[in-house]
Amino acid sequence: MWVVSLVASCTPPGSLSLRAGAALADGSIVRDQWGVPYIEAADDGQASYAMAWAMAEDGLPALEDAYASALGTAASGDAAKVAFADASAEIVLMCSAFAAGLNEFRRQHPQLPTRQIERFEPWMVYAFARDVGLVHSVINDAFVAVGVSATGDALFAASGASAQPYEVDIRTADGRAVHGFAELGMPFIREGFTRYVAFAASPLGADRSADRSADRGRQDVVHQWVSMSRAATPSQAAAAAVGGVDRVGLAYMHVSGATNTTAEASPASRMGFAAGAVIDAVPLSIAKLTAIAFDTRMHVVDTAVAGLVDEWEQVGARNSERAAALDSAVLLLRGWDGRITETSVAATLMAAYIDQLAVLQNDGAYTRFRALEAVLRGRTFHSTASWSRSHPLVRPVPSTYTRGSAVTPPMPIRAASGRYGTMFAYESGESLQRRVWAVNITAGVGGAVLSYGQSWDPGSAHWLDQAGLFATATLKPVAVDGAAAGGKKYRPALAAETR
């Protein structure tokens, strides 16, 4: 069993340590019906150890793959170690305990299929978190909304995608109480909510944060996560959100109604539409914010179809026979309201048209007309291709795993890639996981869902158990009081004997 002395041996002088006599493995884990771990611990050390254990249960091979990829892109191991030496004592403690938990889990499970990393070190945990924070976390189809209900309650909703989002609830005896999403492989919750504040990466902040050379920024984004999960006042939330670096943004809503203005970066402005106009509708509610996050309309249709019709009419004036070949397709798109349904052929046609338009990139005259013409002549579209048939929800199986079926069964879904301007974003067969969550901070009521499931093991019951909820735009309730219903409590290092 890992104890205090082992943590102290891998932390620099002056760093935090576990409270006297407390073993790292003395924290506890309870899984809810979706496999989400609810962790109770004395402090951040125990919580980080338990978090590592839970993540390893859900996908140690996938975690190792992520580490190998992230550490391979770092300038060098020596540089990462230097950066870790400058980290705060609290962050050092969390990384050290997390590494200890991973190492102990692997020691007890030598049968696991991959062995890319001989031993996890604290600096690796920190380097991976920094990489997640400012390299791989450029917001994918992100949506952040803050608002106040008719009764004055503070509301917050967010969605986005990343490689391996991991939902977790943490409660410590020294006052930390947070529910949200980390990334598989790190002990830091990057977005979520406490009793006082809800927070998530601001799309504007992420767009400004892609510079790999900014070591200060990478340290600060990890510090932001830790600080925000402990914020209890508006001033503490504001200080955590700023973090000393103007390239890194967190959007937040405090229970008092205080907000960070970077939340105005709501969803993908690069698509040419602003959902902020939709969100301005009042009064707001969790149901209304959730409906916006799951909006199935392809907003890009507004500009894409208008330009197409103009070019179709211009070509028709010169070559009626050529334009006539597109008549039925243009009329189909022209009469479509832009909302995706499972049986929609217009949505399938629009997606193929937008993709072909991106290939042509305004090369020559009548680009829109020629893009649709190419779609109809090619093999990317068929007149009977419904949306659910051509764009189903299906989760690819990682090559690391050999258990389970080679192909997951496709599931109908009304979501589409964010490049089509759809709030309810999903790309068929993508390896990324989507997350959507909403919370009424004042009332302590919330919900969340992943596009696939909590586990990265195809043999797990939680590999695809949330997909049905996601596909039907449903949030599972979150136990904001920290109580997981129905699960059995166990200690990390004794999991094999007690589960």
C-alpha cells in the first residue's frame, strides 16, 4: 500500500503532503448505475489516488495510449520535468498521488494488454494535463451558456468534445466538493460545478490557446482547473478564470449571478451563426438550455442554400438543361427547414453538399452549383439515403482491446458535425466523446451525458450505455449532493477483494 512517505519522496521540498497517518488508498469509490465514480477522501492526495484507480479500471490501455501520444509531442522529458518542478505544491501532490494509483493498479493487474510506459511518474501526469489543456483541447463544436432563471437561479450549460472525457464526483474532508469532467489520465476536473460555481472552457479562450510554446499558459490552465474547483466567492472564481494569462479562458457562473464575460463566445462562430441570439430568449431554464444544446438545426443552411439557389438560377438562364439536372435537389433543399430528423434525406444531401463545397474552396465560378452537381454525379449521396442510415451513432473499438465485438451496432441519431452549424454535434464513428451538461447551481439540480459511455473497454457494461440517452437528447440526472445511488463502496487498492 502506498503511504505518505512514498508521496513525499517524489515531491519537491515545501510541497503539500497527506494528513498525518492517512494512507493514499484510504479514499473510497462508489459507482452509480452509469459507472460514474463518486469519490470520498480526506484530501486531494487520497482523491487523486482513487481517481487514478477508477480511471485505470475504465481503460488503462487507452490511458497509456494517450500518455504515449502526448509525451511523444513534448519537447523533451527533461523540459517536462523542469516545468513540473515549478508547479504548485498542491498540483505536485495530486500528480504524485495519481501516478502512485496508476502504478499500484497496474502492479495488481499484470494481465492488461498494453505496457507502453514502464512506470508512471508524477511529471508525466503533469505533462499530460498541460498537453490536454492547451494542445488537444481546442474546442470542438463547443457550446457554453450562462443565464438566470425567472426566479433568479443561476444556470449554466456546456457541451463539447475531447479525446477521453471522464465524468467524476469528488468530495474531500477539507472542503472540496466538485462534480464534472476530467480527461482520462489526469486528476484535474476541467469543467463542472461546485456548490458555488459552474465552469467550462470558453471557446474564445481555447481558440487563443493553441500556442505550444507558452509554458506559462500551460501551467496556468492546470492551476485554473484546481482553483475553480475550490472557488466559493465571485472574486475567487474571477481570479481562477483569469489565471494570469489572457490566452486561456474559462467561462463561469457563480451562484450569486456573477459571470465571466468570455462566456459570450458561445458556440462555433466560425460556422457563421450566433446562438447567443437564441440564448437571449428569457426566462431561461435548464430545460431551455438543454434544448438549445441539443438543437438539431443545420444553421449553415441559411446562407448555403440562398447562394446555391442564386447560382442555380444564373446557370439556368444560360444552360437550362444543365440546371434542370439539379432541379429536384435544389427544390428539396430550398423547401427544407434545416432540422435533422432520422428519416431526412435533405439533411444527408446538405452534409454531402457542404463537404464538397469545402473541397472546391471557391475555385472558379458557380462553386455552389458545381459542388451540388458533383455530389449528384458521385457516390457520396443517394436519393434514398436517410440521415439515420448515412450518419448513425457508432463507436469505434480501440485497437488496444481485443475483447468485445469488432463493430458496435449503429444507432439512429439526429446530430451532425459542428461544421454544418449544428448545436447537437456528433460525427458518425468519431473516436472523440461528446459531453453535454447543465446545472441550476442555486437549486442544486443538474444533468449530464456522454455520447458513448464512461468506459474505454468494449467488454464493459459502460462502453455504450449512455449512447441511447445522447441520441435522444436526454441528460441523466447528476447526484449533486455527492451521493451515488445503488453502488457498492470500495477502497482503491482493495478493489479486487471488495467489489
